Amino acid sequence: MKTGDAAINASLVSVLEHNIRQHGLKIFAISGAQGCGKTTLAASLQQALQLDGLRCGVVSLDDYYLSRHDRQILARQIHPLFVMRGVPGTHQIERFHQDLQLQLQGKALTLPRFDKANDDSSTDLPAVCYDTLIVEGWCLGAVALSAEQLASPVNALDLKPDAATWRDYQNQQLKQCYQPLWPLLQSMLYLRAPDWPTICRWRQQQEDVLWQRRGTGMDAATLQQFMLPFQRWTEAMLCGQIWSGVQQLQLNELRQVVNR
């Protein structure tokens, strides 16, 4: 990422750190689409808080993905597309709820980890009592859509047999299981990308880095298919379908903050 990116902007980290300390926040959330800089911002903020003596943990909503086995069960019970991780309904949302409650109560957490290379759950972290927990995720703050909005296809996945069942289940999960948790995230920042094509370019840049560093990753065609399940909810959030308690920062194509 370039030095102008929002995710490593020292003044932004300083403002967020001050806000967390001033209000004694036990939970701070960072939302935004793939490639926008959530992970880097969370790591920078964690480092700043730890340097000030706070025990600060970071967890991604991605770490709460259902195991491969559980997604296979969901795929058989609801719709085959649920074998893919990513969309609402493919997270251990009850565990996420329990961990948020434990953090607010000042109790120790054993945070989960998800191994994306193996597409499966990994070993939990040791139990820690955190002063502040930073939670980052692409659909934090997402809200359910109307029946009319849900009926409109956005990409090829919506043309698959019984795709309406797949969409409806996601919407139901958002409304019943995800949205009630957003107020528990005491403060949430949404890094708002310019548009969907920019997000896809950012995500491709991440894959390019993986290829350079590890000699492995998704090719362009595979990545294009991987991004499809995220498109509906991401575009809805970009268009203002988002929880009212979110503070938004607009990013430009270079991931620089253009308003604060």
C-alpha cells in the first residue's frame, strides 16, 4: 500500500486512538470492502494502543467463518452456493455475539482464527482479557434489503437455479442475526470505496502481492468468480444501505481519505 493510504495515515490512527481512549471503548469496529485497508488500519491502531499500554486484540469477522464441514451442511440444507464462505449466513454469528458480550463484560476471550489457504477453521488464540478489541469486516454495518431490492439480479450468481433462496436466506440472516449486533460495536468506522470496479482492482492488487511473495494466489478469472457473492451487499452499502450508527470516511481510488 502507498504511503498516502488511509490505512497507514498517522493522523487518522492518532484521531482513532484518542477517540478510543477518551471514551473508554472496549470495542472499535472497522468496516469496508475488500482491499480498502481495514486490516492494515486495524494493525496500525493496535500497535498505537499497545504502545500506550493497552491490551488490544484484533479479530476479523472472517475469522468467524463457518468451518468447511458446516458450510457443506448449510449447502445441503439451504442452497449449494453456501459452500462458499463470505456472505451473511456463513459466519459463526452466535459465537461472535458471545465474544462481543464477553468483551463488554471485561472477560477473557479465546478469539477464533480462519485459515483461508485451507478454507477451514484454525486453532483459537489463547484466552486474553483485552482492554480494547478491534473488529474488522467487510459487511459490518450491512442491513437487510427490501423484497424489491433483493429481486433485482446483480451478477451471474443471481441467474443460477433457486438463487432467490440463497439471497433470501442471506437477507433473513442479516435482519435477524447480524443487525442486532451492530450496536454492540460501540464505535464503527466505514471506509467507503469509490465504486465496485475500484474494489475489484484493489482486491486484484492483493492477489498480485501474494503471487510476488508466495508464488501462489488466485488468477484473474478465479478472483472474478470469488468476488461475485460480495457484490450485492457491498454495492448496497456504497449506496447508503448501512447501519445509521456508522461513521463514514470516503476514500478515493488511491485509498486516500477525501473527507473526515
